[in-house]
Amino acid sequence: GPCGVAVLLNCSHDVERLAAQLLPESAARAAAPARSQFDLRLYGVGAQILRDLGVRRMQLLANPRRMPSMTGYGLEISGFRAAA
């Protein structure tokens, strides 16, 4: 069945706050962190980590947004799910 992977890079939030954002059973969600400038190096590192973990197709817990293609890493974004 489906499973999940969370890759957090250059993250300064504490574990409890991150868990509140990522876990659906969490009743109280933390405020979303401020968006930082998109860094292509971190994007590439994250893509390589996903590939090494065996991820090929994925749905992102994020609002739909324009991003670089992941096909060069052998990855495919099949959709987005709101991270409410």
C-alpha cells in the first residue's frame, strides 16, 4: 500500500511543530513556516534522497506550484495534496 516519506532540508523548526504540520491525526496544526527563496541545490539534494529511498512517483503535501522537472532524477510528481 501507499507509504510516506518526509525529507526536511535546512529546517530550523522543532520536531513537535513539524509533526503537527505533517501528521494528519494532529488536532492542532502549527502555523506554516514562512517561504524561503527556492534553492535549486537543496531541490537536487532532496530529489537524490528520494531516489535513494526508492521513491519514483509521489504526491506532494503542498499547494500546487510551478517547480523544476524531476524527470532528470527519475521522479514523477503525480499530484498535490493540501497540507492543511
